[in-house]
Amino acid sequence: MLHLIGLTLIFFVTSAPALGDEIWAEPSLVPPGIVWPQDTDSLSGDAAQTEVTDDMAERSRRWLVDHLDNLSGGIDSFFVDRFFNDDVTDIQGQGSHAKFSFFTRRELGDPVDYKFGVSMNIELPHTNDRLNLLLQSEDEDVRESQIFESPDNVTYSSALRFIIQQSERWSSSVDAGVRWGIPPDPFIRLRARRPVYFDYWNLNLRQEVNYYTSDGYGSVTDLTFDRPIDTQRLFRLETEAEYLLNNDYFTLMYGGGLYHEINPIYAYAVLARATGDSEFGPTFDAYEFGVRVRRRVYHEWMFAEIQPQYVWTRENEWKPTPVIMFRLQAEFRR
């Protein structure tokens, strides 16, 4: 018994310093068991210092670029009106996807307008993701006053898209198709996108050159400047100029907005826009200011949205006109 008690006392005496250090040590935010990497080349004596190298700076720059691009693209996918025309996904080709939408628009003093929309991009198999089949509804800004007549009056177009190049620096494609109507309107269009990064800004330049049988030759130039405020908020400036050779003047648009994703379900944007043309010199004939509130209503692919706004137009002698829009939208992606 005395021998057992002696062994126990020896154990406590020898282990007391280690237990004391563990109990009275300063608290740490680092989880136990974490071993920080060390640069063996920068070790000097018993001290270790991490040397800032060009490779570390390049990794930090790449992280910033990826973070900025992902933030911008994430907000685009949550707020975007259409995948085709001027959206980034239209040129980059993010696999097969489809969008179906229905929305109403009510302007004070006018009847309610209704609009149906569809956009589909199907990657054809065995083409190395180079050839896509497109189907989309045209005239997104044209709405109908009679809900049951709207599907008959929507103009659709279909086309084959060939992806010329798709990389981090350049994305380009060419479309050949038909805008269906009486008579049908064949078209061909070439599109390209070039992202440019500097400091905390992300510049996206998108250019389109097209030819429609009914309208002739034309082009669309679009510039978007994105500046992330934090991981949930993004400030955006955008401008667009559309030119039609037969008209020989530009249709202009300037806008800006603050996008805020509150959580994976709710998001909102505060938007302002001015539109005009250069027919008699650069002039603006309409201004808009409003808020878009968007919510996921079913799983990850169905959204509901409300957008109250004020509109000032030259035609209405710049009197503020309240407008409210409701939208239901379903998006499907591979």
C-alpha cells in the first residue's frame, strides 16, 4: 500500500508543471492542434519570419479577382432580367439553362400590362460545348393589356450559337437564326466579352455586331463597372449604346445601382436609370428610380419580385408617374 501511495505522489509531482501551464495559459482563438506553415528559408536562429514574395502577392491578387468576379456573377444570377442579350452568361456559356417568367406592370392611370417570357440555351451533345441551341422570346419591353392575348403576340427567335473562344480574358460567340413572325426575319450576330480588373473595380466590356433582315446592320456596346463594398453588397455603374445603321443615331442608356443580398432568400437593389438617343444630339427623354425586392419562393429555382418605381418622361412633361411591377420567375440550370 505504501509503495502504491509513493508512486502516485511521484506522478503528481512530476506532472504538476505541465498541468499548471495548461490550466493557467493565456486563452487563444486558434483551435488546438493547428500547426502554422513555416518558410524554412526565412528561419533565422530560433525565430521564424514569413517573407513576402512575388508569388504570395500574385496569389492575393488572384483571390481578389476571383472574389470580385464571383460576387458580381452571384448577384447577376439573383437579379438578372434575362440570360440572353446583354447578360454575362449569354456570352460565357454556363451550360444548358432555361428561364420562364411572367410579370405584370401597372402605371398610374393605365390598365395592367402582362408579359410572358422564355429563354433557353441547350448545349448540343458531342460538340465539346461549342454548339448551343437557343430559344428566346423577343420584345421584353413590350407588354400586353390582355393576359389571354399575350402568348399569341410574343415574338420568338431561335438560333444556333457557336462558341469561338471561352477563357478568363476573352469570350466570343456567333449566332445564326430566325426571329419568327410574318414574314420570318433571319439574323446573324457576333458577340464578344472582355473583363478587365484594376484595384477593386471589375470592368466588363461587351460588344455585339448584328444584321437583321428587317432592320439592317447594327451594333450594341455595353460597359459595366462593379465595385464590391463587402461580401454581400455591390455598387454598379453601367452604360449601353445601341446603333442602327439605317437610323444613323445611337440609343443611349446610363444607370447605376446598389445591390444587397441580405441572405440566401432575400435580396434587394436600389436602381436609377436614364435613357435617350443622339438623333438630335445626345438627349435624355426618360428617367427611372426604384427598388427591386426579390425572394426565393420555392427551392433554388423559383423567385418572386416586387418593384415600385417612379418614372419621369419628356412626353409626360416630366411629371413623376408611380409604377409598380410584380414578377414570378423560374430558372433551371445544369
